[in-house]
Amino acid sequence: MPAMLFDSHSHLHDKKFNHDRAAAMERAKAAGVCAILALGDTLGRSRDAITLAEHSDMVFAAAGVHPCEAHEWNDESGAALRLLLDHPRVIVLGEIGLDFYWDKKEAALKQQHRAFREQLEIARERRLAVSIHCRESTSAVLDVLEEMHAGDIGGVLHCFSGNDDEARRTLRLGFHIGVGGTSTYPKSQALRDTIRKAGLDNLLIETDAPYLAPQVHRGKRNEPAFVADTASALAATLGVTVGEVAEKTWGNTLKAFRLAERGVSIP
Ligand SMILES: [Zn+2]
Ligand SMILES: [Zn+2]
């Protein structure tokens, strides 16, 4: 059993876990998962992530509005989000970003940009790292981060799916690369090559549970325990041991989220 895995991106508060959340957390512990970041996608579900984190030592929360929910972002949202960020169990702002997969209409994209940029400013003001969603939008996300000189904000491009050039731009900004279930799919060889070139020092591991289960569980609901399978696959990609992947990605996560600086200690 690899020690100290950090599932840096999950939605364990999602209703798909309502019938077995406690059991899923026990399975995660048994698989070596010691910490889980639960990310909100709306303000309401950010509150749910915080409630879960209040009741578990191993769960921490992120609050933010997802690009697919950007239609809910309005003039009052910044103040409402800041209230959630005041909570001591909130350690990251997210998930935020751009999504060019679900809705490509111009008005929706404009609203996505507004929500993304305003939340990046709030992250900067609060000195919080961000977890960024970049489905089919990696280059556009990097354009925004570069334009806003977001290196001082920092964080992770979760479920990274970019190419070598986009990986280099990510690292140049001081951001990290989130490696999830999609990296284990047979067709993802180019992504694995990019991840290998990015190097273990720059990687976090994640599930994005309940979505995107790794290959060995494909088609099933994903859950935090399965981050161990992604860690094993990553070890094979990099030619290192699972123990090295666990140890390095654990440290990378603390660094990416600047947890020492924030005085957050993880069990
Ligand atoms: Zn996402
Ligand atoms: Zn997510």
C-alpha cells in the first residue's frame, strides 16, 4: 500500500456518494489516501464541500464557480464567494476556468471569461491557489493566466490534457499539472509523453470523482480510492516506484496549494 496519496481534485460531496460516502472514505484510507480536496462547482455545492470538510479530518474544501456554471455568476457572486473563502477548511479557490466542450456560444463564453477573471482576482486578493478546469480550452486558459501574470496566484491545471508546448507554458507560469484518470486510457499516449517530459516535480494526482474513472475502473463511478490506480499508472509512465510518485506528488500538492505558507497542516 503506497503511503500518503493526496487526491487533489474530487467531488466527494456530490450526491452520487450520498448512499456510501463514509464507506468510500474508508476505501480511500485503505488505498493510502490521506487527504482529499473537495471542489465546488457552484456556490451552493461549494458550501456542501465545506460541510463535508467540517466533518472529516482528511477532507479539505475549495470554493468556486465552474465555467459550466458561469451563468450563475453575477454582481453579488464575488461577495458571496469571499464569505465561503473565509472558512478555515477552504484551502483553494476552485474549480474555475474555461470549458469549450459543453457550450461554445459567444454569450456563454463571454460569461465564462468574466467569472474566470473575477475569481482569479479574488484568488490573488486572498492569496489562495486555484484549481483550474481547462476542457478543450488549455491554450485559452493559459492566455488568460499569462495576461493576468497569474504566477503569483499559482495552483494546478486539473485533468491536464494539453500538448508539450502548453505544458511548458503551464510550468513557466509556476503552475502544476494535474494527472487524472484520462492519463490511463489507452488512447492517451501523447498525454503520457507530455506528462513524462513535464517531470514528476511538477505533477499532482487526482480523481475528479465521481467522473473520469481510471482505465481499470472505466465505466464505473470514480472515487478517491482510485487515485492509487492513477498513481500506479503514472509510476509506470515515469519508470519510478509508486512510493516515489506518492511521496513526490504529496509534496508537490502542499507546494502548489502553498499550504505551509497558509499554516495548514494535513494529518
Ligand atoms: Zn474540471
Ligand atoms: Zn472537477
